Amino acid sequence: MRTSSAKFSLCLTVGTALAICTACTSAKSESEPQPMQKQFKLAAEQIRPLALGRGGAIASDRITVDGRAVGYMYRLKSHDQQDSGWAFLAGDESDEYMANPGKHAIYDVNTIANYDPEIIPLLDAPVGSAFIREKNGLVRDPLGAPSD
């Protein structure tokens, strides 16, 4: 199932394990509701060096919180040196789900590789590439990445 092709506009603050953007949350006033603390499927101590130095990527909570495998991944042109251009989704996220900024975040690509090591051989694919999960694993999506 191909997921939403919604575009993402998020700040890019990337750490070596789980990335948490404090710049966004610290700018909020005390009267605004604060985001709920996420319970990640992997603890920071479980993150191993599998795909270091690849920059940041967008990933949905279906992967990082619910522990689902990557079901759809695509690469767009990066915005800066820290941005890999990759987006990782479980593949069953609705447009409504993806419209909620609390349901996805920027993570180091290494972090997502720890959730699903099957992505590692695909990380050097060029901009415009997309992969979708089928019975035998991740395969190239003939439709390619969503257009800019």
C-alpha cells in the first residue's frame, strides 16, 4: 500500500541517536500545550553504529514508536548538508495521520537503520528513488518518489 505523499516541513536538528528538536518546543509559550513524551520502541542504549554519517531523515511514529518495519521509503533533494533527503514510513499512514506533526520527526538515518536494517543497502540510492515493502522485502517503487 502506498502511503500519503504529503510533504514535510520540519526543522532539522539531528543527534546521533534519537533526535529531539528542542528549538521547536522551547519556542512555545507556557500557555501552549506541550507535546506528549513519546515512548520509543528502542531505547537510546540499543542504537548501534549501522549507518553513521548519513544525516537526518523524516520517520513516522509507526516505525519509531510502534516498531513497524519500513514499508515505504523515498528520497527527495536534501535541503542542506544535515538532510539526507530520506523519508521513512510504515506505509499505512493516512493523510490525516501525516498531517499531525506530532506523528513524525527528524531522526538520524542511523537510528532508523537500527529499527529496520533492511534499509541500509538502499541508502545510497539517488534522489527520486523510492522503495516499497512487498512479501520478499523492500523493492524499487516504479512510481518513484513523490514530486516536489
